[in-house]
Amino acid sequence: MGLTTPYTEKSFRDGPDGKRLFFPFGGRKNPYVIPDAETEAVLFAKQRMMMRLMLAGALVAIVVANQFTRSGWTSLLWVLPLILVIFMGAFYLVHHLVFRRVLSGLERLDRTFAVKNSPTANVRRIGKAFFIILLIPTALMLALGLWFVATGPESWEAWAFVVLMGACTAFALWGLIVNFRRQDGDEA
């Protein structure tokens, strides 16, 4: 089993009516119905190749971003998002070209499926204690970062710190909300 095989396997699931389904982007909406084992083997090989390509592309993007910022003529704050947009656009285009012929003849279901490994399900498995422990220091660090921004000299580092801690605090709050909804009986 390779590094990308578990991620590739998550793209294939059994539907409620027993049909084998393929979710090209690992999501849960509008899957393709796989008619036979041969088609599934072709789709699996192509999906595994795309996962390997995505991993290699991410490593190349990190090296390219590092080289751009070392040259001194650019900032990491705008290079990383630019490389991410280029990388994701190229990945989507290659994915479309690789799967176009195989998926063109398959039936596509027009419905959404619950996924056991969705982000919400993973957050529920982690539990409330983790998110409480995460929320306290990140909220304090966010407050400290806001204080630095308000009282200190203008610097991108302080703003970057505020954005990072704000994202961590938002993630912790989201995790708590998901877990408390579960406690109230909202399992959907």
C-alpha cells in the first residue's frame, strides 16, 4: 500500500442501493455509477496517478515558493497564494483531461451522500476536549496579536500572526459548535 492509496480508496464507495460509486474529487455530491470491475480498476489507477501528481506538485510548489522568496525580489505572502491558484487550476485541468474519456459514458447521480470521513464526522470523532484546549491558547494569542497590531509599529508579521491565530480560533470554535450540536441530538 502506497502513500496515496488510502486517499484514492476514499473516492470509491458503495451506494445505498448496492451500486459502486466514484467521487472524482473525494466529495460527496453527484458521484458516477461504476458499471463493472474493469471500469473501477481503470478509474482507481487514474485516481491514484492524480493523487501522486498532486503530492509531487505540492512538493514542487513548495520548492518554487522557497526559491522565489530566497531571491529577495518577492514576498511569501503573495507568492504562496499565487502558486496555489496556479497549481489548483493546473490540477483541475489535468484531472479533467485524464478522466474525460472514461467518465463521459458513465451515469451520474444527482444527489448528495453522507460521508463517514467528512470533515464534520472527523471533528465529531476528535471530541470537545481537544477543541476547548485549542480554543483557549489560540484566543489568547489572537488577543495578543491584536494588541500588537493596535499598539506597535505597522508590520506584516503582526498581521500574519493575527490572521493565523484568527483561523485557528475559528477552527476551534467550529469544532466546538459541531460537537455541541451532536450532544443536542443533531446527528445529520
